[in-house]
Amino acid sequence: MSQKKWGDEDFWGLGYEYDPQWLLTDKQKELQAKIIDLARTTLRDNAVESDKKLIFPRKNFEAISKLGLLGLLVPKELGGMGENHTAAAMAVETIARYGCASTAMCYTMHLGAVAAALFRHHNNPTLRDILSRLDKDVLIGTLSYSDPETGSHFWYPVSSGAEKTAKGWHVRKKASWTTSGGFADWYIIQTTSPEFNGNYGDLTCWLIMGNEAKAEPSKWDGLGLRGNQSGTLEVDVDLTPDRMVGPKGDGAASNDECVDPFFLLCSSACWNGISLGMIDIAKRHTTMKKHVDVGMRVADYPTIQDYVGEAIIDTNTSRAMVFQMAKAMDVATNNCDWSIHKDLSVLPRAKTLHWMWQVKFSAAKNVAHVTDKMLHACGGTGYKPGLGIERYLRDGKAGWVMGPTNEVLRQFVGKSALLGFESLDYWNQAINERVLNNELKKLDAAGKRKLAEKLMAEAQGKAAE
Ligand SMILES: Cc1cc2nc3c(=O)[nH]c(=O)nc-3n(C[C@H](O)[C@H](O)[C@H](O)COP(=O)(O)OP(=O)(O)OC[C@H]3O[C@@H](n4cnc5c(N)ncnc54)[C@H](O)[C@@H]3O)c2cc1C
């Protein structure tokens, strides 16, 4: 196994012996080494600046575009690298681990937007044009989904809508969080479909250009991932017909086939990258720091060895799951061949969605634990910004709360396992007869009559509409 390098020197953290290198092709390993070197020369220093001053990592995007990373997933005939899910997970993990977690998360959102665009680019010259210029013109994409009214239920865009106009569409959206908000060059957003009839499951995706979105970057602040600029966004714009991404009503398919799988895969790779970055720093610090009284380094204490051992085992368990699902999606999509989606009904990734929920849950849970333990291993020195432990710890806290939150995910998994997938009822449409009947039992005769009258009036009102 080759030695992991940091410039001319050996890398100071964990070597390749604890990385699942056998999962990568030679080309992917070469790309990984290039990203590590770019992290050393550029990304890592910019991470400190981004965190301190809430600076969007555009400089890092310019740097990674030189490696072709913005077009990582774009087919070769459109000028991209034509890479697969495994490469996407590797690239995000590597950027987060050795370089900058904020950049890794903005890059995750970029890859999600690229996937949503590639999913429906076949007959759309505007999307094809953007996808063919991602690296050359450093065109950063992102996803804007979360709605102020529905919080982390980002699949439920209440404050949005679209109407047909003489020249195309009018689209309105309010988003409470948008990574790269105000800094991205293009956005994929989701609204309820034109001719909305009250069914929030009927969603449509749109391409919005940077100058059409109103953001308020000066208001962004957060505990970690501070370079992300994940602020609010507002769209109220007339669009030409080509800006609809996919057919009307394609939103749920786009979510299940592209936005969710890529977000869950790559954000999990980001959380694993943060965990590994912390373990690397802890290795360097604890093997250097000495206690003169006992003649021991911190790393010589079995307690510290146990912390590091457990952190590596747990993180590699999570990585194994990320890469297993990346591989599963590579196999299911003929190695991320986007031409399979010329047939609009082909949705192979969507079949693995409940596995992707588990991937995100475990990576986000693990990063919270590992970041705490690596802080403990480094002691008070880790508490100060100098080591970088403190920044990674704050960055890692975003994992659990980013939608779909870990509370929601474990419920999705448990509920679907126990009661079936239809019980999830994303769009609040199925009636829970058990709850309804149980509540009705509590009403006395007068209460029942009053309720019946109200329901009759409502039903007649509806019928008269
Ligand atoms: C750094 C960062 C970047 C982000 N970037 C983006 C982005 O680029 N695009 C985007 O669209 N969004 C983004 N988000 C938003 C994110 O996905 C969530 O929508 C957001 O964190 C929700 O915050 P909230 O305060 O509304 O939480 P709430 O939804 O109000 O949640 C509060 C609590 O209720 C729990 N809860 C919610 N629903 C349920 C339920 N059904 N069952 C049990 N518990 C529940 C939650 O788990 C949480 O514990 C980002 C968030 C962060 C932190």
C-alpha cells in the first residue's frame, strides 16, 4: 500500500491502512491524491478564513474546478468527468477531511443540483449548456427546498407556487435555508405544481439563475459550517418554458431518484470526512504532546488509544455503509449512466431510499460522538481554535439537524418497518382511522351532533364550490 503524502512529507494523520482504498478505481485514487494535495496548499487555509469571517468558499470552488470536480458527474460528451456515486462520496469525504467542511457541504449541494439537472437534461438545451460549462466558468449550483412554514419537512413547500403565463411560467418560492444562498450561480428549487389543487405531493422543479434569487447573506450566522451561507432565499420571477426541470409534476420523482439519494450519500460522506479529520488531528496532537512528570505522551495512555480505536471502528462502519450504497447505486444505474433516464419512468435509485435514510442517520450520529471524543482526547488544547478540533466539532453538529433530521429518519425507518411505507404519509393525506375513532369516542351526544353539523356544513360548502 502506498504511503499517504502531505507534500513532500508523510501524512501526519491516519495512513491509507485505515482507508477502504480497494473500493476506488486507479483513476479515483489519483483524483483523491490530487484533492489531498489541493487541501494542503489551498482548501485547509481557506477553511479557517471562511469559519472566522463567514466567507462563502468561492476561492475553494475555483480551486476544485481546476480538477474538474464541478462536472464530476457530468457525462464525458458534455465535457464532464463521467464519474459515479463512489467518486462523489470519495470527493466529498476527502474535501471535508483534509480541506474544508463548509466547502464539502456546499459541494454536496452542488452535486445534488447537478444530479437533479442531469436527471432531466436530455431535451433541455438550457440545462445542457450549464452542465457543459460547470468547471470552465465555475458555475456553482445548489438546492433550495426547505420552507419557513414546514421546517425540516423540506418536501412540503407551502410558501411556493407556479402559474402559467403567456410566455412561460411565473414562479414564487420562499426558502428558510439554502446552502450557498446568494452565492450560487444557479439553483434547483421545488414548488407546488402549476394548477395547484391542494395536493402538496404534486411538485415541480425549476432552474433559477443567481440573479433571479433574492438572498440576505448578511443575516447568515450559525454554530458551524459557517462558510456555507445557508440563509433565506426568495424567488418571484417570470420564467421561459425551458426553466421547468422535467415535466410538470416531476418533483416527487426528482426527490426520490436524485435530490435525496445524492444529498444523503454526499452529506454522509461529509460527516464521515469531519470524523476522520478529527481523528487525524487527534493522532498528531496526542503523539506529540508529552507529560514530563510521567515521561509519557498523551497517546501512550490506554484511555486515549481506546478513544481513537473506537472512533476509527465506528467511522469505518459508517464509511462502509456509505460506500456500500454508492456501489449499489453504481450497479443499479449502469455506473451512473444518465442516459437511462431518457425513459422518464426509470427510477432505480428511488428503490434504495430507505437504505439512504439509514446511511445519513448513522453518519450524522457518529460524527456527533466522534467529535466529542476527539475533543476529550486532545483535552483543553482541543477546546481552543488552534488545533482545528473546535471548528470540526461545530461543523459536525449540523449533521443531526439537517433535514431529513435524525429524529425524522429513525421514525421513517421504524414506522415503515412496522406499519409499511404507505404509513409515512409525507403529504399528510392518509386518514389515521385509529386516532380519529378514538377521539370521536370521547365526545358525548351533544358533542357528536355539533361536530356532525359542522362537518355537514363543510361538506355542503365544498359540494357547492
Ligand atoms: C448548515 C445547514 C445547511 C442547510 N442547507 C440547506 C439547503 O441547502 N437547502 C435546504 O433546503 N435546506 C437546508 N437546511 C435546512 C435543513 O434541511 C432543515 O430544513 C432545517 O435544519 C430545519 O430547521 P427547523 O428549525 O425548521 O427545524 P424543525 O423542522 O422545526 O425541527 C425541530 C425539531 O423537531 C423535530 N421534528 C421535525 N419533524 C418531526 C417529525 N415528523 N417527527 C419527529 N420529530 C420531528 C426535528 O427533528 C427537530 O428535532 C440546512 C440546515 C443547516 C443546519
